[in-house]
Amino acid sequence: MVKYTFKCQDVGMDCGFAIENAGSEEELLEMLKVHAKSSHGVTSIPPDLLNKIKQNIKKSGKYYFACSSVGMNCGFEIAGASSEQELLEELSIHAKMSHNLISIPQDTLNKIKQNIKVM
Ligand SMILES: [Zn+2]
Ligand SMILES: [Zn+2]
């Protein structure tokens, strides 16, 4: 199960507020609206700040990817990586050694990112 964590500090607010292990992004954002209103006097969060917040929400879960999800039938899978970053680093080794890709093209990378599962 994926847990969502956010700290005001990550978007440059020094109020010490943090939400840890919310069950969904929606749940986290609802709580954050209450906090923004009560502690920062912000009644509605502007879209640019909301984007910044979303980029800084940390997901904790186990990351999973299978080459078959992007149409490669090599049978390769990564299960249980602890971050997207870790998974992509491991995948780049596989791409290089098994698919002869020195670097993963941007459109393939986007497709890969869409197919990474978090559990
Ligand atoms: Zn705050
Ligand atoms: Zn592969």
C-alpha cells in the first residue's frame, strides 16, 4: 500500500507542518487545505503552488516494472525497488546490456514511467 508524505518545509514554508503516511493523495490534499487556511491564511491554494506541492509529495511503497508493459518481451521485471529513481537506475543497466540502449529515449522513458507500478 502506497503512503503519501508531505512537509511544508519542502515548498519553502518554515512552519514545521508535516503529514506522514496519508492513505491517498486526495486525503493528503484535503488535510493540507485545512492547514493552509488555518496556519497560512490561504483560503484556496493557487495552481502553481498546488503543482509545487504535488511535486513534493513523497510516495512510499515498492516500485515495480516489467519490460512487457512497454511491449518488450524479454521477460525482465524489477520488483520491490524503494524509489522510482532506484528503479530507473537499475532499468538503465538492463536497457544497456539487454536492449543495447546507451540511453533511454525520452518517449520510451515517458512510457516506462507511466507503466511503473507502486505497491
Ligand atoms: Zn505550513
Ligand atoms: Zn527488457
